[in-house]
Amino acid sequence: MTSWKQPDVPTENLVEINNLTFAYGKRAILKGINMVMPRGKVVAVMGLSGCGKTTTLRLIGGSLKPTAGSVKVAGHEVAELDREGLYRLRRKMGMLFQFGALFTDLSVFENVAFQMREQTDLPESVVRDLVLMKLDAVGLRGAHSLMPSELSGGMARRVALARAVALDPMLIMYDEPFAGLDPISLSVIGNLIRRLNDALGATSIVVTHDIQESLKIVDYVYFMSDGVVVAEGTAEEIKASTLPYVHQFVWGEIDGPVSFHYPRAPYSQDLRLEAGHAA
Amino acid sequence: MPHRKVGVGFSNVGRAVVDGVWRMGFATRFFVMTLLGSGDSFRRFGLTIREIYFSGVLSLIIILVSGLFVGMVLGLQGYETLQKYGSESALGTLVALSLVRELGPVLAALLFASRAGSAITAEIGLMKATEQLAAMEMMAVDPISRVVAPRFWAGVISMPLLAAMFSAVGVFGGYLVGVVFIGVDAGSFWSQMQAAVDFRQDIVSGVIKSVVFGIAVTAIALFEGYDAPPTAEGVSHATTRTVVTSALAVLGLDFILTAFMFRGI
């Protein structure tokens, strides 16, 4: 853990995570992490694949229950909410899934309208106006009649973003929003995350391992490794960090504390080169 | 060493039994949740109508064509047997009773499982694999109410209608072969059929069977899709399991229902 201090932020935190532990059976995924996400900020959770980032997001969204510790969203202990309470809280959340998770049997328009139609009694004319406004915000108003199968990866991600903010949520969660995008789409999505967060006055959590793009748009970064937070700080602090793990991650170095190899037995043992086998 | 192999064998059997019991429990819970989450399927009947189109209407072609051929084969085979006893005028009775009591509900259910059941499993499995169900959950929309229950009721409503159409077209097939091609007297074909087929004993029994098969096939298809591992292989295996399990369930249930309905066990 670094000696970085939390930056000057409003005292009110939308998300507070304390000593959070989670395990799938005997396999520990999170080992007592602490995080805060202040209102109005864009916070990134970074780390290598399998370090527990997405699990953290699922615990915040209430899809998983912690083994120990606490996750509070807007003052509510997520794990203690009943189904009705959880759904009430989720109506104020939006989530962008890694590959969009658009409903493939619905058009772009119907995807964005889905939550409005399910959760509100808005007249169809108002739904139409709102959907077109949301699609315009992500630059896809002209694509409203297309089906998801007709969209490129970047377009699908933008539609999913419009859907995630359809009801102006207070918390928007992004699970690997930059994965598999071309450089232009990557910048577009990054820019949209920042702009939408500021325009809606929301709080955003971006789970990613795309360091360069996310450092351009986030206010604060948590670095995770093997289920613990190993570093945290502002984008500038992260870029200037001399911590070996962070330095290796930020600058994409091959040598460092993160090993290229998966844990393994001695080479000679796997190749059966011990004395008994050599002959 | 043999002791060790026996031990491993017992262990594998034990694990399979425990897994099976867990799965049965999960399936039962899933079924109960589907029933509890069925309110929207009737309040917003458009959702169910849409699924009736996909499960029922799109199954019509295979049901009608199969029914026609089964009826025609029954006409040919029945005539061959009945004429040996000089009872070819009873051909209409044989065709109608065979179809209404047994072949209509059973074959329609088997065809429904292969066409609509497998499609339901693949669709739900892929929705799970592509996180569409998780996305729905995160939007505070219950996938059981919104996705599963309408498909369940669509299957339950479609199945007896498809079975009735299978039987009707089958009777027409028997008529084509027996009366039009072979020359059995049309009056005796229809009149004997009307006299022999009892509404309560035969038609209602057939409808009850097809409703039970509809429940079984659709519930199996939905559960297999919902429980499928979110991989291409997982969805593929789930689809296969739907067809196999549904076929066995239909045949097993048919025996039990027949025993109760016609033998009064």
C-alpha cells in the first residue's frame, strides 16, 4: 500500500467499501479491500485480468454478496437490502457491460427505451424524445432503427452507454469499456464517460486495464493486484509513481514484479530431467 | 489397487447423485419462481403473444406436415390390418382414436421439443452468455418475469393447440388415403369416427396430456437455457439435453397419464 493520501474531495462518498472480502468457495478473490468513490467523480479500478476488479463491481451492484466486510452505496448496505430494496437502488445505477450486452432481439431505439418502458409510466412520445436525446449524446441518433447485429463494436458500446444513462443514474459502472476498441472509438468512449458523468452530475466507476486512455479522464485510481489494493492516487500521482508494480503497469514493462509466467513447477521437473530420468 | 478403483467408482457415483439432487432442487426452485413471476405474462399479455408466435406459430409447418404424413401412414397401415377382418369401415375410428389419444399429443410434443424447445434453450443460454440477463438484472428488471415466464406460458398455451392441429390434419391424412385413394366409404369413415370418439374420455384426455407435455417441455427448455454454462459448448450441450430430456419426459409422462386415464389405476 502506498502512502498516498486521498485527494481533496467532497466529504460525501457515494460508494464506501470497507474491509471487503469475497471468495468463490475456498478461492479468495478479494482480501479486505477499502475504497471510496466520492460523488461527482470518475474513479478507475485497475489491475491485471483476474485481480478482482469485476468482482468488486458486481459486489457494488449487489449481484454478489461479500464473504465479509461492507459495501455501502448512497448510505445503503448493499448486502443487507432485500430484493425490492436492491431493485430500488439499481434503478439509480447504470452499468456498461464489457461487450455492451445489448438485447439482440431489440433495435437500438428499443434497447435504449427498454428501462424507461419497464420502470416508468412515461408516455411513448416522451420516451421517444428521451431516447433520441440519449442517442444524440453518443452520436448515434441516426442509427436508432438498426439492430445490434448491424453495429460495429464501438457503436454497440456507445448504444450500451446511452442505455446505461437512460434514466439519469447517480452511479454509472463501466466494466472494461475500452476492451477491443479501435483508437478512435477508444477516445470517443473515454470522452463520453467523462462528459456524461459531468453533465449528469453522476459518479462513475471505470474498471479497466487500459491505462493510457483511462488516466486521461479519471479523477482517482485504485490499483488492485491479487485481491488487494496495492496503490491509489490521482492520475498525475499514478503516472509519476515509482512503485515497481505501478511503474511496470503504467509503462507496460516486461520485467517487474508482475511475472510473465503463471506459477509453475521447476522446468527440469516438467521436462523430467532429474538424475533418475536423464539416462 | 482394485480397492482403490472401487473407492473412486463409489466416489464418482456419490458425486453424480449429489449433483443430481442439487440440480433437481435448483430446477424446482426455478419452476416455482417462474410461476411466482408470471403476473407480467398476463398483465402484459403482448409479451406472451410474441412468444406464442415464436414457439407456436413458427412450429406450425413442421406440425402440420408431420401430422398429415402420420395420418396417411395410419390410414395405409390401418386399412391393411382392418381389411383382413372385414372391418375397413372402422378405419376412421382407428385413425381418430390413435391420433387424439396418443399420437397427436405425444408426437406434437416431441416435435415441439425439437423445434421450439431447442430454440428456447439456445436463446436463453446465449442471452446469459452475452450478459443480457445480467444487464436486465442490473436495470432492476427481473429476467424470470420478463424473459422466462412469458416463454413458459406461451409454450403451455401453444402445445394443446399444436396437438389439436396435428390430430385434425392427421385425420384428414387418414381420410385422404382411406377414402380418396383406397375407396373406403366416406359415410362409414366419418360416422364410425363420430360414434367412437368420446369427448370427455378421448378428446379431453388428449388435451390434458398435451397441456402436461407443454408444461414439461417448456420448463425443461427454459431451465436448461438458464442453467447453461455461458460458453458455446455449454449452450450446445444444454440444447442437446433439452431435446433428450424432453423426449424422455414426454414418453414417461405419457405412460403415467395413460395408465391413470384409460386403465383407471
